[in-house]
Amino acid sequence: MRTIHHDDDLRQDSLLDLVEIARAGARKMLAEALEAEVQVYLKAAAGQRDENGHALVVRNGHARERKVLLGHGAVEVRAPRVDDKRVDANGNKHRFKSVILPPYMRKSPKVTEVLPLLYLHGLSSGDFVPAMEGFFGSGQASRPPPASV
């Protein structure tokens, strides 16, 4: 007969590592998507020069790191910055504004949508399933967690 010993501390450490791995992956994917977005913007304005031959649109480092709340928790992000010196016919400056991560976004749109639903459905009726389905997708919220042996 086999005896299985469970080390709860090791299990907890593994779960924490899994969360950190997911956050690191999300952080890396978000950074790569933001860099790709900036590269497309720069490539579109690559040929535009001022009277001295300097590029009108150039990279300008990164913004300060900020936390963005995603579905699995907060992720630290440093958005790339662009210095755009172009001016339109009305005298308005062109500005790079990320579609992926707008300047003042602190929560993903999905989290922003679900929190009021979670509050309304969960607290008023005690039924969290409709709100959780909006967050995790249909069928996910009603599934019980896998049994551990």
C-alpha cells in the first residue's frame, strides 16, 4: 500500500508561482502588444521630416510604471511614449494615443463591466453565476473547482 504525503506549504507555493507566472506572461504580452502598436505608428510617419531633416515622430522612452487591474489581478505596465511634432491644418498637434492601453486606464474594460453586475446580482439575490459568466464566459462560473485527492 502506498502512502501519499501532502505538503500544504509546497502546494501553496506552487499556486503562488502559477499566479506569478500568469502575471508575468500577461505583462510580457501586453508590453509586446504596446511595442507593436508604437512601431506601426512610427512606420506610418517614417518619411515625415522637418526643415532640418529631423524625424517628426520619434520614440521617447516609456511612461512611469502603473498598475492595471485585469481579470486575474493587477499587472504593472510601462507604456511606450512617442514624441509627435506634427501639426494639422488647424494648428492641433498630433498625439499618439494607445488603443490597447489608453493614458488613464487603470482597469480592463471587462473588470469595469463585471463589477456592477457582480454587486447587483450577487448581493441582491445571492446568485453570482450570471455576473461570473460575464467575466469568465458561460459555463465556467457554475463549474465546481476540481477535487483534490
